[in-house]
Amino acid sequence: MTGVIMKFFVTSMLMWMAPVAILYAFNHDLIPGKIGFFIRDFLLQGVTQLSPHSLTLLSGFVAVISVNIVIAFYIYMAIKEPSDKHEPDPAFLAEAKASVSQSAGKIGDSSQSLKKEE
């Protein structure tokens, strides 16, 4: 259980920190100025010539994409988690079955009383 909470906490922090870091980096000229040769020259051709308005739009778009990547990563971690690890509580199952059978009995009794009244 603590592993699940820890994964949730880490991805929640990443969902908050990644877009803020991206927006900070774009607003303080850390991106695209110091990204590196490959990224700057091949992937972001012409980004340094963008207007401030366009650069703000680009940084917002990249921040939204980063949140979607974090969500996809969390979903991937949840899917890869072993399913045999989680066993339902036997007391809860017994209570649920008793509740379902009790409510099913009440429904059957009410339908019989309706038939008698007709």
C-alpha cells in the first residue's frame, strides 16, 4: 500500500514541477539557448527567432505535453504492477455478499407483494 501512495506522490509532484520548470526555463532563456547542439540545431530550428508571444505559447504547449507524459507514465506504472499482489479483505467480501443477498431478498419480496395486490 505504501508503494502505491509513494508512486502517486512522486507523479503528483512531477505533474506540478515539470510544467513550472519548463515555463521557468523558457521565460529565463535557459531554453532554447543552452539545450545542446543536437536539440538546438536540429529539433528547434528557428525557435530563437520567435516573438515573445509565440515563445510563451510554445512554452505553455510544451508544459501541457509534459503533464500528459507524466500521466502516461503513471498509467504505465499502474498497468505493470502485479495483479496477484492485491488480495481483497475477506471480511469486506463477506459483508458485501451478505449485503447483496439481503438486498436481493428484499427486491424479491416486494415483487411478490405487488403480484398479491394485483
